[in-house]
Amino acid sequence: ANIDNGTVALNIGIIGGTGIANPDILENQREKDVDTPYGKPSDKLICGTIGGVECALLARHGRGHTILPSDVNYRANVWAMKQEGCTHLLVTTACGSLREDIHPGDIAVLDQFIDRTHKRLQTFYDGTAAAPVGICHISMAEPFCTRTRKILYDSSKELGFGCRDTGTAVTIEGPRFSSKAESKLWRAWGGHIVNMTTVPEVVLANEVGLCYGAIALVTDYDSWRDDEESVSVDSVLKTFKENSIKAQKIFLKSIPKIAQQSWGETLKSNQELIKNNTLMPST
Ligand code: ADE
């Protein structure tokens, strides 16, 4: 294990979204077929190291990209990472831009979300036998790990990529894209990008105390622009091919930086937040 400051064994979970499930970024690869109390994750974990740091990689939609955003077992995916000993969860997410100045090919390190999903399980605390005890009203004021975000942003800048250090994601249920009226509404609400997977993934990561950072890879202008062709699968995949390599480079640069810092206090305060927001059954 990688020992942070002599106190915490770091392990970095990576969830690759559309177009990003390239295991080549890992050295000493081995596949691991895991199960969780919430079912099977989207695929086998690919465990290995980046710059000597233990990592576990998972393809969010399965390696063949066969799982719909609504059907991803987010709970199994996040639990599998926690079970693996992960302290951090770094993810990519393909998204549409809701702003003129956020261009296809750009990157946003997310700091907020607006939840427009409606059929996804968002808690581990569901009263089933294997679930953690109590009811957890996890705080979502700051859903993304500030320290992890800074590392992802700094790495991205050093690599010379067009990148924002903040961004509000509007997460829609999908699989359809937004109508023009919806897209304009997301803009009026203050959204910067629109995607289909940040919720509930970030919520669940918080419920188990992981430091969660998300790189949003902009593939299109969604459908709000009157002067631009609306989003299509074609445009998403084309831009993605050109840009997925960026996310890999950011991870390769960020992970050794994460390992150089000490995370004991941050991880402890994550756990305290969970404890303080969990109601235990009264006796
Ligand atoms: N993923 C990539 N582009 C998207 C868009 N415009 N809306 C929702 N999810 C997306």
C-alpha cells in the first residue's frame, strides 16, 4: 500500500465514463471480479498502479458500453471501490456545454450539481440487512472534494488544457438528450454543463467518505443554441475520441500528486460528517 504521511494507505478508484475505460494507464494490472451487498458493479475492477500508487479502474457503463445511465448500479460501483480500500474516487463524465465560453474539447472540474434524475437509488442506508445502520441525510452543500479538485485542475492547467476550476452539472435521467426548452432552463438555473451520471455517484461517494473529483469532458453544446447543430451521438463520440486522452493525462499527473499529500485529516472529517448526519434508531 502507499502510505500517506505514515498514517493512511491511499488507494485511488477511477470510474471511466463514456469513452474512457482504457486500462493501459495502469501498471501491474490484474482483474478482480467483485460482488457487493448491492449487487455486481458494472464490470470487473482492473487493479494496478500509477506511479507506484495503488489504483482500481472501473468502466461505468461496462467495458462494452452496454449499460444505460439509468441502469448503472451506482451503489455497487461505489461500494466496490470502498470495499477495495479506496480513499479517493476520480471520475470522468462526458457532457454537453450550457455556456458560450465552454467549448467542446474543454474540461470542467465540477464543484456543484443540480439533480434532474428521478429513478435512481441515492443511499446505501436503505434498511436492508447488509446496509449500514440508520438513516443518513448526507450534506450535499459541497459534494466534491476541494483538495482533489485543486489537484485535478492544476494538473489540467499544467498540461495546457482549456479547463475551468468550477462547474455546475445538471444531471438528467436520459437516455434521451434535453429538449431546447429544457436546455435553456438548465442555463437559466445556472448550470454550466449537462450530463447523465454525476448523480447519484457523487452522493454515494460522500456516504462512504470518499474524496470525489470529477472531470467533465465537454463533447457538444447540448441543444440550447439556435445557431449550432444540436447534440447527437455522432458529435459526442467524435469529440470524445479526440479528447479522452486528455482525461488519462490528467489522471496520470494527478495521482502521484495526491500520494504526496497527507489525507488523514480530510478523510477523518468526511467520516465525521457522515456520523453527524446519520440518525440512529432510538431504543
Ligand atoms: N453527454 C454528452 N453530451 C451530453 C448532453 N448534451 N446531455 C447529456 N449528456 C451528455
